[in-house]
Amino acid sequence: MTSNTLSFRRRSPFMRKALPYFMVGPAVIYLLGITLWPGAFALYRSFYTGKFKWDYAGFDNYTTLLADKHFWEAVWNTLLLGSITLAIEFVIALLLAVLVYRSPWVKSWRILFMLPMLFMPSAVGYLWKLLFNDGRVMADLLARLGLVDGGVDWMAYTLNARFVLVLVDVWEWTPFLFIILVAGLQGQDKEIEEAARLDGASFAQMFWNISLPLLRPIIAIALVLRGIDLLNNMSAVNIITQGSPAGATETLSYFIYRTAFRSFDHGYASAASVLLLIATIILAQVLVRKFFKSGTES
């Protein structure tokens, strides 16, 4: 018996119980420092006005914000673009996952499907800005194919600008949902599928009645993670559209960024960020409860 084993056994019961907390303590303190502290400071700052000299304003920032039409336009743009993007990504990812999850090649080479999401969001934004706006690559391509006459100004029309933002996000983040759904399908019990197949069930019946109900908790987690990320989507908007045309693509995160770092109204921006945090928590709770309750009842 080694001396290390003897020294471990001689430790008091308190030290044996406290040792795991001491081991993870630095990581927990670090995470709280980069998450809890900025949130607490934003909440505190939201009760003050002034760019450089703070003046206590109570709930004035919140009441002004709730009456600000630009704020509600940003909320609407966030919900519209986020819901469309999330729906498209989920449908594409689920269809691809159902078609290929049995392939051993997919299981062995998952990293290839993750390549788009490994690029920095800013680099992806500049790449697609070059394709659609600066370099006019897509406009020239459509003109050569005879689909349009002349150039296409993607940032001049609301529908075009929103289409570009949705396309950029779908290209980069559909692999995220795809990998999660493929892993969920591959982790399901194969004996259940075999029993259903022996009973004469078709592939569609097995997926709809067996695979999909078992996949609901995983779908909930995937949608919550992507939904939170979409609510905080700012990089593509800042690089490609900057809210144009006429604020039609300004999301709530970009509204907060513009208010804080261009207008330097940090109290107003902090109030908007607090409301965004509350909305994110509520959305996550609703989605998780709905999907997990459905999965339990089924």
C-alpha cells in the first residue's frame, strides 16, 4: 500500500467531502466572474443615465425603452429573422440526419460537417458581404444565368437584405443542429427499430412513432441553444447590413451595440440588455418545459 493511499485515508471526512469543491472552485469562480458580474453590472447601470456622469434615473430607462418604436422594431426583426432561420435550419438538419445517420461514414467523419461553424463569425460575415455586396459576385452570377437584368442591390430592399442574413446563418449553423440530431438518432436503441421492422412498420412509421418521440428532449436542447444564439446574433448584421435598409434588419443585439458604442448611452443599452436576458430565460424555459413534457407523456 503506497504512502499516497495512506495519506488520503488519513484525511478528515470534511476534507474528503470538500476536496471536489476545491478542485472545481477556480473554474466556477472564473465562470461567475465572466458571466454573473457583467450581468449584475448591466442591471445596476440600467438604473442610471448619462454618458460619462451617472445620474440615478430609477426605471426611466425601462419606461422610455418600452415606448421606443425603434426598440420594438428591433424586437420584431429579431423574432422574425430568428424564427425563420431556426425553422429552416431545423428542417434541413433533421432531414439530413434522418437520411444519413445510419451511414458509418457520417459517424467517422462528423468533423467534416462542422467545418462551416468552425470559421469565425466575423470572417463568415466578411465572406458573404464580399459575395453579395462588395464583390457583387452573386449579382454577376445571376445576371450571367439570365435570372436578372443588370445588377442586384441586396442591401437596398428589405426582402433581399433579410434573405442574405438568413442564408448566412443557415450556411454556418445548420451543421450544429445536424451533428446534435445525428448523435441523438445514433444513440437510440436499435432493438426497438428491429422489433418495429419485424412487425411490418415502414421507415416513415418507425421515424414518426419511435425515433421522433425519443428525440424530443434532444431537439429541445438543440433548439434552445440555437434560439439563444439567434437572439444574440449581431456579427452578421454589423458586418453585412448594419441594420439597413431603414432599420429593417436591425436586431435587438445590434440595437444594444449601436446604442452603447455609437450613441454612448450605456444606461439605455444596459436596460435593453436586461430585457433581452429576461426574454432569453423565458424562451428557454418555455421550450424546455414543452418538449420535455411532451417527451415524458409520449
